[in-house]
Amino acid sequence: MADGEKILLIDDEPEKILIFTTILENSGFTVDTAVNGREGIGKIQSSRPDLVLLDINMPDISGHDLRRELKERPSTRFVPIVMFSSSDALNDKLQSLRSGADDYITKDVAHEELVARMEALIRRYKDNVGANPLTRLPGNRAIEEDIQFRINRGKQFSVCYADLDNFKAYNDLYGFKRGDDIIRLTADVILDTVGRLGTPDDFVGHIGGDDFVYILSGFANTENVCREIIRALDEKIPDYYNDEDRARGYIITKNRKDEIDRFPLIGISIAVVTNQHRNLQNTGQVAAIASEVKKVVKSRPGSNYWIDHRWDHE
């Protein structure tokens, strides 16, 4: 039985959508649907599916063309895509599998087989990208591959390393369950902001704990995204404190030296590394620069971001 994993079904036949949505939802999946390729592209950005079930023959764009487009986008190239067709012809299967589809099934597939294949592909996808079990965001491997992908393609990008300030103190005082709520909130805010203000090529990953990475295409919108993430989190975070702590603006708990101390409400620090003025070569170089920038932004009170504007020769 699936555990709420999300499948995006893209098909232009309403009766097939109804049948397969019912089968999948009865097996524990969450299903979102689109009736053509262009609607499907929009749904992928907002829905963040664990798998795409894609009809080959659609009126606006063929399933093969849409699959190629999705596999070229950093934000969707890890998501498994299953081609979905009424045809059982060997040539159709081979074309799909040889050109990048993760699987091929026919619309007369047995219900049990359909569910088993979906479950297996999603498990493999989560293992491959190191998906975080709490946020379901891609982990370190996928983050590093995405950065290197952009470097290899000569893309302009901004890598934004975000982590929460004073999170450990909150976790210690309020408990792990409440701490998990904060982690999920942070993931949702970053995803929502990048989805609204960014581009389809942007990427969001979860390193682990309270550390996140989001990667933006180019530089023009980087500050807007960072400012909006800070604004949204600073607005929402106080709701996760009790009335007394929220009113005074800090909590009282033990620090790392086991001494009673005061800790401000949780904020967020964002260290940004771009290739605007640097010829970045690999993910290790990006991480090293981010570590330097992180020290700068962490030295400032409250939620902040800092973009590394240094040139190669500096």
C-alpha cells in the first residue's frame, strides 16, 4: 500500500483519468491530473509529484516531446516518468524506454501490476535522490548533481544555502515533533516562494535537519526570492511559539554548555554563491565559498541573506 506519494496523471481521455485516479487513490496514492501537456507542465511546478504518468498521444504536445522537456529541466529531471499508452506495439515501448522513459505501461494493465510498478519506481527515485523523509525534497546527491549539471552546461545560477538560526534551542524546549513542524514550514515557504517568483528550471533540495538549498537560474531574481523567504518565515514563525515566548521575543533554555540562556525566535540565514563574477568548476568549490559567506550572514542579528559578489582575482 502506498503512503500518500503523489502521482501526476497527464491524459486527455476523461474516462481513463477517472478509472486510473480511482485505482491509484484506492491504493493510497495522492493523484493530481492534467488533460494536456501544457497544463501538465504547470501542475508539475505546483504539485511536486513523486512520479508522472504520461499519455503518449495528446492534442497539444506529444508525450515524447513533453518527457524530453521535463528531463532537460533541472527541477524535474529526477522525477520518474512512465509513458502511458493504449498501444502494446514493441516499437512504441522501445522508443519510450530508449529515449529516457523510466517505464512503459499500457492502459489495459492489471490494476495490481500498475500499483506495484508505481510503488517500485517511487522507491527507486527516493533512494537515488536521497529524498528527505520529512519534506520529500531531494537530498545531497541530487543537489550536487544539479549544481554540476548547471556548471557543465555553462548556465548562470545562484546557489542559496539556507539554514535556521536558534533552531536547536527551539527543538530542545518544544520537542522534536514541534521542531519537525518548523522544518516542514521552512520547506513549504521556500518551495512556494521559488515556485511563485522563480522559473521552471529552479531547484529546491533539503540537505538535512534545518539546512536547505535552492538553486535559481541566473541572478536577476535572487534578492527578491531571498527577501520574500525571509519575510514569509519571519511572519509565520511566531505562531509556533506559546503566547509568553512570542510576547517577549525569546525563549529560555539550556545552551550547548548546559547553562540557562536566552535565545531569540527562530530566524533564517541565507548564504548565496553565484557564478556571476566567478568561473565555478565544481560543487566542492561552491560549498567552500558558501561556508565563507555563511560566516558573514550568521554574524548579523535576525534573518538575513548575503550574496557573494567577489571576483575571481579577489
